[in-house]
Amino acid sequence: MRILIAEDDFASRKMILKVLSVYGECDVTVDGMEAIDAFMMALEEENPYDLICLDVMMPIMDGYQALVGIRNLEKERNIPEEKTAKIIMTTALNEEKNVKMAKQNVIMAGMAYVPTLSAFYQYTAPYAQFPNASQSPPHTPLRYIFPRQIRL
């Protein structure tokens, strides 16, 4: 499985990376614009992301704006709904009004609301590439992507 993590906070990025790296190859960006650039590059390489984690609040472009950009790219390329990337919105916001707003936006976008780390594990488990928990996950390389600065 191919995973994109868009998170500007170092500690949160490390935690999400640690959780998801057992499921597949993880790429990391630090803002919404880089996430869209990385997503577009993956489509052009014909190696799209299966799962994307977008932080709600990031510099340059927030997660909601990045979500709209990603979904627009999928529509432009006529990607069938069943083949679109699975997207999880993440946030460290803990004020009740911010959490409620994030939850409403996520549900309105037809996405899952995952309130805790254990729920996060349950939501991502079906996408694991290894059949049972006793099997060791493969070593997964980490690639940091900064698509606006580096073009390969």
C-alpha cells in the first residue's frame, strides 16, 4: 500500500509515520500544497496513493483545501469512486468547537471520523498488506517529498 502523510507538526508526523509504516511505503509532506503536488506526481507516475492522512491545520494550505484539490484532480482524471484515495483527516485540536467543526466537515465530505488512536488502528487495519497480526510487516523505506523544491 502507498501512503501519503501531510502533517506540519514534527511529533504528530513521527507518530503517524510509526503507526502507518507497517502497512506500506510512506511519503511525507509538511503542508497542503506539497500534498497536492505529491498526489499529482503519483498520478503522473501511475503509482497513486491508496491512503492519505491530511492534517486539518497546516501552513500555506490547510487539510480541507488539500482535500478539495485532491478530489478535483481525481475527478479531472475520471478516477472511479471505488479507486479514489482513502483519506483520513487528522488533528491535534482539542477544543470542543474545533473538534465538532472538523467532525462535521469530515462527515460532510463522506469520510470516516476517527476520534482516537485505537479507532485509527481499527480504521487502517483492513488496508494492511499482511494477512494476520502475527506476521511481521516488511521493512518500509521512508521518503520525504518536497515537490515544489525538487523535481526529479
